[in-house]
Amino acid sequence: MGRERVSRRQRLIEVGVSLFCDQSYEEVAIDDIANAADISKGLLYYYFPTKHDFYVAVVQYAATQLLAATEANSALEPMERLRSSLDAYFVYVERHAKAYISLLRGGVGVDDQVAAIIDMVRQTYVQNILQSFVQDARSSEVFAIAVRGWIGFVEATSIAWLEQRSISRQELCELAVAAFALVSQHSQDQQAFHAV
């Protein structure tokens, strides 16, 4: 019984991912969710008391999927690991373009739960990059701020790319890698300057 409950809840979340890929939060009605899942609204409310609860569960699931999809092979050199992870990231956002744009532009308004999930993903990326590229604690302070800014750059350029499609995914990936190299070099230069 418990397994059936989990699998039905999981199926509903997967239906939600599909719905929110093509439509914004505001465009999806409870009836749409119930119809797509082929269940009654009452059963949907059994698993998720509100549409917002359902959406948060979908965003959490999508975040978990994104982190899994972008986890690079630890045997690779740090820059190749970064490039591999970025390419997987851009593949993922391309597949989920409308939802990605809507989410990062605040399609649900200012929502603390959704913002916390997005921030958790960003912090995971910051920590992964720090583990790959930083040798000492002091440089990690400077570098962590720089990496956080670079992640904002990646998100902003992702949105521009999804909307304009004026360059290839490979060119976008190389742009992000080049920007990271600049951020990394500047952080190292700052550390060397302060060490003198």
C-alpha cells in the first residue's frame, strides 16, 4: 500500500514536470493536472493539499534531476569536469526551456520555498566547483563569491540563448568555460596580491 502511494505520488510529480515544461505555473489549472494524470481532483488533493504544494514538489524533483544530470565524472580533470557538467546543464535547460525561463524569472512570484530549492542547487554547484578548484581556505572565500556570480552569468546567458538561439549549444558552453577561466584567474590574482 505504501509503495503504491509513493509510486502514484511520483507519477503525479512526473506529470507535473511534463505540464510545467510547456506551460507556466499560472497557465496550469488543477483540472489540467487531474486530467493529465487521469485522476480525480480529490485524489490529487489527497497527495498535494494545494496547487502550490504540487508545484513545489515538482520543482524539488526537477532540481534533483538536474543535479543528477550534471554530475560529472570525478576521474576527469577539473576543467573537463566543468565543461562536461555545463554541457549537461545546457542540454537539460534546453529540454525544459519554458519552465526554466519561467522559474528563473520568478513565474510564481516571490516564493520562499521555490527560492530555497533554486538556492540549494546553486549552493551545490558552488561547493562542487570549490572542491574541484580550491586548495586553501582563504582563496575559497574570494573564489566562492566569484563562482556565485559566475553561476548568475550562466543562468542569464542560458535564458538569452533559449530566447534568441543565435549561437549553438557548444558555443554557449565554451563562452561559459571562458568566463569561468577569467573568474578563476582573477580570484587567483586577487589572492596573490593580498598575499604580498
